[in-house]
Amino acid sequence: MSLPTLAELSRRLGKGDVSSVDLTRDYLARIEAQDPALNSVITVIAEQALAEATAADARRAAGESGALLGIPLLHKDIFCTAGIRTSCGSKMLDNFVPPYDATAVARLKAAGAVTLGKTNCDEFAMGSSNENSFYGPACNPWNTERVPGGSSGGSAAAVAAGFAAGATGTDTGGSIRQPAALCGITGLKPTYGRVSRLGMVAFASSLDQGGPLAATAEDCALLLQAMAGFDPADSTSAEHEVDDYSARLEADLEGLKIGLPKEYFGDGLDAGIDTAVRAALAEYQALGAELVEISLPHTHLAVPAYYVIAPAEASTNLSRYDGVRYGYRCEDPQDLYDLYTRTREEAFGAEVKRRILVGTYALSAGYYDAYYRKAQQIRRLIQQDFLAAFDSVDLIMGPTTPHPAWVLGEKVNDPVAMYLEDIYTLSVNLAGLPGMSVPVGFVDELPVGLQLIGPHFSEARLLNAAHRYQQVTDWHTRRPAL
Ligand code: GLN
């Protein structure tokens, strides 16, 4: 089965072949009929979506155009949406209705995109399988007994299942690329600072970055175009000019130098993934690219460094959930201390508590130098590995994940095994680089992703490389039968 891409829908809207109201109705109907099997969408806002679609159709009728005008989207439930519950997959924020939109959401709305609802995710984006959600796991549409990946698992599953033309996600250590890979769609994690973090509920502030998930690179280019750009209200947002992401999609790949990190093809990589990724790399050679083996020697330190830095930042970010300011509050607190402790005990899930404990420990006096400072030093070495590699290659490619989607429940009691699933994606966040995942085949009927990594602010080049591959292959057109 194949479904129209966002770009195709945009062309049809432009020609007047279809209205935004029609599209919105179709998507809402698909969600209603098919999402009970996936649990990928946790809040549907049908009435508001139809009102937004009607407004988009009126804007088109009045002569306005724009690639996203009238395009129905879903947002990961970690982006604040004015007047719509934003739970972050947590009991803590089950009752939280933000008074404002995240900048990324506001920009997509201003471009005319319609919000269908909010997608399931791991609690506060901590996870690789979407099993840490208060609302229960989302399932992989290719095999509902398997995980969709995480933490943007709901967004990836929903896009793969055809519940929206595209979705937003966030990626702190792989959470856009990894679920995109496991669900057979395209996902882009931009350079740190490219997309505003304002209103994107913080997990690990120096790593978090929002980006698009969609069927194709062409679709991701359209979504990123609206999401990207400087935001004076986010002090970490980059004051760097935004490229025209669609303009360079067709550029020739002749002479492109692709680095293959030998550390990404070693032990622990599933043989079927290795084969699919190598076949994709052969396509790149046929497109004129040159493959060069490179080394990123500190790759083995990415998981330990990330699992100090991310929990450290999470432990401070999550201190705001105290039962006073917003979200859950325990019943009948005896005193202030009881209010804090019981609120947090009752409303945070096990993985979030684990991260708060690890992070608090790593930041405590006496351990700060041994763990946090050391992890920051490793982070710099990892970044230097990439920068050195980009002296001799244009892009880096390899597998997005070591394994295809695993069975629900299989790794829930083994956090380290779960953490190791992000082995190829974490370093990219530690270095602040942009990365993508593109579908390149199947292993046992489960999708495989190729990861593309570029220098800072090279999103246009990444999208170009992904698009050229998608022009000569059809993996991105495959859709699960639901
Ligand atoms: N799986 C990683 C973690 O659990 C990354 C999550 C993310 O990118 N949000 O921290």
C-alpha cells in the first residue's frame, strides 16, 4: 500500500483537487478506526482541527498559497499547544493545559498547518521504545507486537500508519531518527539550536532538538522550512540564516564524499541491517558518491557520557515538578516536604526516577568532577572526532540502529540493553550535529534505517542526499497493512 506524501497533498491542495477539510476528515477517520490497535495518538482535537482546516481552505480561496497551508499534522505531546493538554507522556502533566504554543508549533500553524492532535511518547522523552509512557506503549504498525522505537514512537507510528501527513518529534539522543528507522519513515534531527526549544518541554537542554518526521526527505524539507529559524525567546536558538531546504533537493551527488565510520559496522550490528545499509551505500556509489572508511575513535564512550549528561540535565529540569506550579499534586499533603516527595513519587514513572537519581548523584559535590566534568570532556572529544572527519568527507553514513524493532516488553527490565539501542545516534546529539534516518529496506519484514550525519547547519545537504536516494529507490513508499 502506498499513501500520498505531504508534498503530493500540498500540490493537490494547490490545484484545488482536494480541500483541507476533506484531508482532515480522512485523517481523523483513519485515526479513529485504526489507532486503537497502535495507541500512537493520545489526544485528538477533531473539532478544532476541522475549524483550522476550514480557515486554511478560506485562506487558499482568498488567493494565499504555501506548501503547508491546510496540511494536517500531529505533534509529539512534548510540544506545548495552547489550550490542548500537553502531558509529556507523564502522569505528572496529565492535567496540564499550556497557555501558549511552542515556537515550532506556532510557526507550523502560521504556515497554515492543521493540528490533528498529540502523539504518544516516552515520559519526558526518556526512552527508546515508547514503553515509558503513562498512556501505555505505542505499537509498531509493521508488527503490533513490536515497539515503534522512542521516544517519538507515537509520531513515527502515526506517520507510518498514515494518520497524518507528517509529525513533529524531539531528539535528545536519537528519538527522531531511531523511531523513524524502526517504523520505516524519514526523520530529521536538525543542528542543535536550529529549531527553537521554547515550549518544547525540557529533558536535557544541551541536547534536545525538535524536528520533523514524514514519509520522505522532500516532506521533511517542507516541514523544517517552517520550523527552523532564530527565536529571540530561546537563548540557545541559533542566529544562523535558514537555507532554502527544497531548492537544493535535486542537486547532483557526483563527487560527494561519504565517510563510513568503522566503529558503526562492527560487533553488535544485526547482519540483516548491515546488508541493507551496505546496499543503500552501493546506491550512493551509483549516484556518483565516493565511499571512504573513517574512524570516530571515541564512539564507545558516547553511551556512558550521554547517560551522565542527559540524566544530570534532566534531574535539574525536572525539579520544577513540585506539586505547586503545575501538573499533578498529591492528596492531603502533611507539609511542604510531604507535598514535594509524594507528588514526585506518585506521578513520575520508574525510568524518570532512575534518571533523576543518576543525575542528582552525578552532579553532587564530590562526584561532579569524577562524572559530570569527565562526561563533558568526553563530549568534546566526540565532537572533535566528527569535526576532524568532516575535514575529509562531506557526510557520514551508517546504520541508524543496531537492531530492527524488538518485541514489546523484551528490554523493559534491562535499561542498559535499552540504552545500547542508541549507540549510533547519541554521539550526534553530543556533538550538536544534524542527522537523518531514511528507510533502506527490511529485515524479517521490519524496516531498516540508514543514518546520514552532516556538519553543523548542513540540513540542506542531508535532505539533498536523502532525496536523491529516494528518487532511485522505493523503500519510503512502503506502508504497513493495517
Ligand atoms: N533513548 C534515549 C534516552 O532514553 C534518547 C531519548 C531522546 O532522544 N529523547 O535518553
